[in-house]
Amino acid sequence: MEERLIKRRAPGAGVKAADGATQVERRNVMIDPVGVRVLEKIGGGNLSLGVREAARRLWESGDTAKFTKNRHEARK
């Protein structure tokens, strides 16, 4: 007997983004639990939307300088 392979869409495939974003790419990131909570809060429970909105806010505020250890340590 032949096995039939059933094609399935990836999770979220074909679903339009709430913010209207169309040119999006799937990425794999490492994020801590606090970051997840903050970004999901910004995105109303949607992590991807929270990431895009946080990036827009940073861009609009002009705070897009690259990571430096000195700036990071100054936060503490």
C-alpha cells in the first residue's frame, strides 16, 4: 500500500500581518523570557508584530546605534 503525503502550510502561512507588513522573512532568533514578554505586550500577544513595532519605534526615535558593551553595561 502507498503512503500519501499530505502537504500542509507552515504555521501562519497565508495569514496577513495585523500591521499590513508584506515583505517579511522568517528568522530564527535567541531571546530571553523578559524580551518575549515585552515584545508580546507591544504586539498584543503577537511576538512578530511586537518585534516589528518595537523596531519602528526605535527607528522613529533615532535610537539605532549598534550594540556596544559600554552602553550595555551603563544600563545596570
